[in-house]
Amino acid sequence: MAMWTAVRQLYRLYYANVFILNICHPEVFGVAKDIEAVATK
């Protein structure tokens, strides 16, 4: 159970960072989406 709480906290940190990046540096998010689009093709 302790591992799950640690994983949950990591996810929370990750999503918080993504959210902050999306606001402060939307161009980074745009580049990530471009890479994702190329990778999925």
C-alpha cells in the first residue's frame, strides 16, 4: 500500500509540473505534441 501512495504522489507532482509548464511555457507543450504526432504516424 505504501508503494501506491508514493506512485500517486509522483503522478500528482508530474501533473502539477505539466500544468505549470503549460501556463508558463506553452511552446514546450506544443513541441511535445508535435513529437507525439510524428511518433504516432
